[in-house]
Amino acid sequence: MVKSLKFFLSLAIVLGFWACETKPQSIDGPSQEELRQEAAMVYDVIRTQFPQGSAEEMNQIQKALLIDSTYAEAWRELSVAYLKRGMPHKWKPYMDKAVELDAKTWQPWRGYLYLWFYRDYQKAISDFNASDTLTPYIDHPQGHSVDYWRGIAYLGLEDYQNSIRYFDQHITRETEESGEDWVEINAFLYRGLAQLKKKDTLAAKQDFRKIIHYFKKSADAKYHLAQIFHHQKQQDSATMMLTQAMEDFEAGYSNSRPYVEALYQIYREDLTDLKAEIAK
């Protein structure tokens, strides 16, 4: 109870600083750069000492914000505990504050969080689109281009044409820069699924086969190929591909995400159901 009271008192102080209009530093006071350096020293402690989202970490973040209330990364980090606990009404104000202070960095990240944690595809796309106007380059929140994330968001909206368009852009750029064998496996998977939803079976098969060619093991690619073979009455090929898919799945080679379900994630039941259907 005492820890909770201290936490909310310190939070109230931070919010008070946030709500007040920033006053210029006196001539003898520390500069904004000095304040940021001091806040960063306090903030950096959390990286080695406290688990993310813990009360201790959040108290440390608040100490940093008391020093520099314009520290966008600290506001973003403060939002994480609420994000991972499924509390959007508390996550969003802190994340929005980070975006307000540093949109170039955090707006595409907010889009990523809308996409995966809240499945709000329209808001995710809006943030990804906004990032195009904020920087002269393609942003890569969480290590992938906004084209990649837009492709997934449009797939979630069942707008398969736009999904394919953005995956095409992402795959083309990655191929030109590093080679096709460096393209993220799920770019081919999700583009293949969009093609499958459009009933372009040939294009879908090509994407699923690329995954197997470059990465060898993929329960998802082999499962979807087994489905295609089954619907095309090629039962021997379907059985062989499904057997491999089940082996890959048990070995851990399937598309999944921490904290949330992946879009079109497959489960053991999907594999066994298809096996029973093929055996009929």
C-alpha cells in the first residue's frame, strides 16, 4: 500500500509538470541539454537493474521525467507497463505524449503498437502514412519498413490489393539492397496469404515455395501449400507437405509473436484438422 501511494504521488508530480507550461531556464540554471543528460543518466539505470514494466522501473522513469519532462523516450517507456497489461486507457496518453515530443521516432512505433496490440488497422496505417511525411527515408519501427507493416495492416483489413502492393514495395527494396534471400520470411508468407485470399493460387504458391527455398523449415508455408494441394485434389502432395509442416511445427518453426497472436497464426489443431480432412 505504501509503495502504491508513493508511486501515485510521484506520478501526480510528473503529470503536474506535464500539464504546466514550460518556463524558460534562468540564466544561471541548467540548459535543456544538461537537463537531458542528467535525466538520461537516471533513465539508463532501468536498462540493467529493473524488469520492464515493474514498479521500480516506473519510479525510475518518473525521476527522469521530473528532471526533464520533454524526454520522449521516457514517456514511451512509461506507457509500456500499461500496454503489456492490456490497459489502453492508460497506455495511450503516455504514448501520445512521446509522439507529441518526438513524432519522427515514435509515430511509426505507435502505429506498430496499434497494429499488433490493438488490431486497430486504420490507426496503424494512419501513423505509418504520417511517418512518410516526417522523414525523407522509409522508417523501420521494430526492424521492418513501414511498407512491411502496412502490408500486414491492409491484410487485416481484408484489403488484399493494397496489402500486396506494400509487400511488393518492401520486398523489391529489400531485394535491391541486400538480395532476396535477406527478405523477412513473413513478407513472403503474408503476401502469399493475400494472394490466396484473392484466389491467385499460382502467385501464392510461388511465395510459399520461396520461403521453403530460402529458409527450408516453415510450418506455415507448408501448411498453406498442403491446403492448396488438397483443394486441387493432389492428395499425395498434400499429405507429404502436411507431414513436413507438422514436423516443422513441433520443432518450433511457425509464425508466432510474444504477448499477442500473430495474424493468421496456425495451431496444432489446424494441422490435425487438415490431416483428417485429407484422409476422408
